Amino acid sequence: MGYMETYKSWCDNEYFDEATRDELKSIAGNEAEIEDRFYKDLEFGTGGLRGVIGNGTNRMNVYTVRKATQGLANFIIKDNAADRGVAIAYDSRRMSKEFADEAALCLNANGIKAYIFPTLRPTPELSFALRELHCIAGIVVTASHNPPEYNGYKVYWEDGAQITPPHDVGIMDAVAALKDYNKVKTMDKDQAVADGLYIQIGKEVDDKYIEILKTQVKNPDAIKEVQKDIKIVYTPLHGTGNIPVRRVLKELGFENVYVVKEQELPDGDFPTVGYPNPESAKAFELAVKLGNEVGADLLLATDPDADRLGVYVKGSKPGTYHILTGNMSGCLLAEYEISQLKEKGQLPSDGAFIKSIVSTNLANDIAKYYNINLFEVLTGFKYIGEKMLDFEVNHTGTYVFGFEESYGCLIGTHARDKDAIVASMALCEAAAYYKTKGMSLWDKMKEMYERYGYWSDGVQSIELKGKEGIEKIQNTLEKLRENVPTTVDNYKVLSVRDYLADTVTNMETGDVTTTGLPKSNVLYLDLSEHAWVCIRPSGTEPKLKFYYGVKGENFDDSKAKLADLGSYMINIVNEMLK
């Protein structure tokens, strides 16, 4: 069935509510709009769903959410796990609560219990909750840091991580097999509650979650020593982090936590930022203003579902703050957590430090310094979660720390996804600890550069929307595969990792080995002078992303080299897109 036929069926089929059909009829004659909404089904990928809210098969709406959930239900039933139930959480985005309810009621109609939070909760708490309740799966309704017109739907499995093989393929196949919306089940909410299928969870899970986070504190005495002096500014960016971040900091004894009032309350329009991304300087404008007013030691911002943390730290000059990239904050936390375990004689002999392939090689030097095993995984925290499960099942290591460059890390094993709540707590603890040593967090960061070398890393992206954009992204990667460069800027290409072909090619000898990781549409070039570049399509947005890193003689040299390599890459990619 072509997109126009699908469009007409939505207009005429009484399965779809009257308001939906009327809105779709209003775009009759706008073929470009109809095509964009119906040329494909909103893809249920390895991370679930993510798309623009609206009517149509290529949009986030109650019908596409139900269809995805029916596929998940069919897979769970086939797996003989229906009796274990599914935990559900949602963030502050438009339609998040409605989508969460639709998912719950679809599960209920299939005889599967849904354990659902009555109000918004952070993604990491969902990961914790499904493990705590021994559920077979979990759902979080969120589009993370995407603009307000987006929403999404992430699926987790029983280990608490987002779905990975073979479950991701099985669920995707089950969703794809559903062609007829009329076969998607739902039921009345009051009836589902009466039948004991729709079950609200809340305070008891919140309390357990906060308590287990507090067990990760390494130096409570340091917090007590400076709890009256250290000043923290925090913004939840209109999302889910407000209550849990403030609660855990208060219970640990931090007395001076200032919340950005304009961004405190949940709001799916994100009126003060538009694009609620803690990587964005705009997201921090109000926090910087407040930080200067109160003389804050550090500024923290969590994204809407509170799995990612942005950080600014106080500079040596009054009124100045330094931005910490995800690589910098991840390595700063890794250094603190690992060093404290080492100092206390608690670092396991098989300790494991995990990072994504596009994260900084500064992590490699930290691992080497503390004689801890470093593991690299594909981009996406689910692969870190998958590695954690492997450690538990096969006794191949003991998880100590994991992070990815996109502002996400996990301290502890209570969850299997990045956790900005525990990261906020740990950074405040680290700030307190170093303050007792007469150091700021920026002082510590500089000390790390002096010890490990001046690593700098960057990421850029090119947005390519719609059907044409997807084609351009794929074509660009194919062009690169067909014509792998021998040099990039002033660097020699030493080896090429093609994760789709599962090959690592030594450019000097021609020798080919395997990557050792699952297949993925990623190209990674190891360059001379410790530099590297990597290119991949975004898994969550219509973007072509490229990452790059360098090592310099000093801070200025490193930044200059990074800027040159970044400019070179953006020019090359733009040329290929023509």
C-alpha cells in the first residue's frame, strides 16, 4: 500500500478517533505533508520509537504507541513472561502521560500487568524500578533532549538496560509484523485497575532508589566539613530531575542548593530553552546568571528525563565558569570514583571501566594509570548495560564506572542506563572532597591534563530531515567506505574500523581483523599523533554525526588542533553531501 492509500485509510477507518480523521482530512491536497506523515511507519528501532508528535504512521501518536506496545506484548507472551509485568515511567513532554497510559492499557488488554508511576520520573529510576520489581521489561516515554515537537518510547529488558540482541530484533520483528491497527488491543482504564492489571507505584520505589544512590558516597566526612560553604546551582530544564536531585543533595547534607526558578517546574514546551539539551550553552544562561549572583562552585543541568548531566565549574577568576564537556565530566568522575576506591583498598582486581568508542581516549590513560581494565562498546549506553550483564553472568569483570561522551555515566549497579541523579550527587561530593584539599573541580581537571596529557574531543552534526535526508546520510557513509582516505587534514590514517563490515584494516600492512563488536553503521579512523575521527548516523535524530579527538602539547595546542580537525571534517562532509 502506497502512502496515499494509507493516508486515505486513516481518514476513513473509524478505528481512528474523529479528531484524528478530521485533522488528516484538513491536509488533503498537501501531498508533501501527506508523504512525510505516511511514506513509512515510524521506525521501531533498537532504542524504540522517537519522532515528531502528530497524526500519521510516521508520527508519535496514541496509535503508533499502541501498535509498538502490541508488538512488545506479543513478544513477551511468546517468551512466556507475561506474568512478570512491565514497569512504565514518563517525562514532562507533550503527551507523555497519555502515551504512558496507552502503553499500559494495551499491555493490560493482553493480560500483562503494568506498574506505572502516577507522575513524571527520571529514566534511571525506571531502570532501577523494573529490576526492583522483577519485571520482564520497562517502558520510558521520553524524547530525551530533542526539541518540544518530539516524543519517544524507549524499551528496557529485565536486566534494566535498553533492549539489545536478540531481544531488540525479536521485538522489532513483532512490531513490524503488525499491519492492521484494528488488531491492536486496548481496554478501559477503570476496568484495568479493577482487574489488578494497572498498578500505580511511587513512594516506596522513590525511597529505595534514593537510599541506594546514597550508598555510592565515598567521603561523607568531606561533605560534612564543607556542607555550609559549598554552593550549587541546579536546573532540571523543566524536566524530571527537580525532585530527586534536590532530595538526594539535601539528605547528604548540602545546605546551599539554588534552583533556577524559571526552569524548575515541568513544562513540555521548554519555554526558556526550546531545545532542552544540557550540551547547549543556552540551556545554562539562567544558571550562569544565578551562579554569579550566589557565587556558586558548580552549575548542574539535567535533561528532561534526567539521564544526562551538563556541568559548569567555577574558574579561578571571579565570575567565570568553565564548561565541562561530557568527556571531561565523565573522566573527572571516573578519576574521582576510581581513585577513591584505590585509596580505600576497595578497587577490585578485575575492575572494569567501560566507555563508548566515540568517547575520549583520556579514559584509556586513566584506566592504565590505575591498572584497571578498559572496555570499549558501541555508541549507546545500552551496550554498557549489556557489558555489565556479561560481567555478572560470566564473571568476566567487576563494573566500576561507565560513561559516554554524550553527557551520560553510571556510578553503581542499581540501574543499567546513564543516571544524572547519581552523577549530580557524585560531582557535588567530588567538589566537596577537593575543596577540603584546597582545590576546585577545575583545579582537579587541570591536574588530570598535566598527568595524562592534553586530550581534546569534539562532535558535530548535520541535520538532514525527511526521506531525502535519510538517503543523503546513507550515501555519505557509502561514499566514505568506497573511498577511504589515506590522510585526514595533516594526519595519516593508520587503520580503519568499519563496524558494519566488522573489519579493522591496517592501512600500512593491509592486514584485516574483526572489531569484536556487533555490526553497526559506523566508520572509525585511527590517525597519527593520537588523533582519530568517527562518523555515524544519529540513532535518535535525523542527523549525520562525526566525532574527533586530538592530543596536544598543552591546553592551547590541543584546542587549536581540535578546531583545525573539526573544520576539516565539516568541510569534507559538506562536500560529500552536495
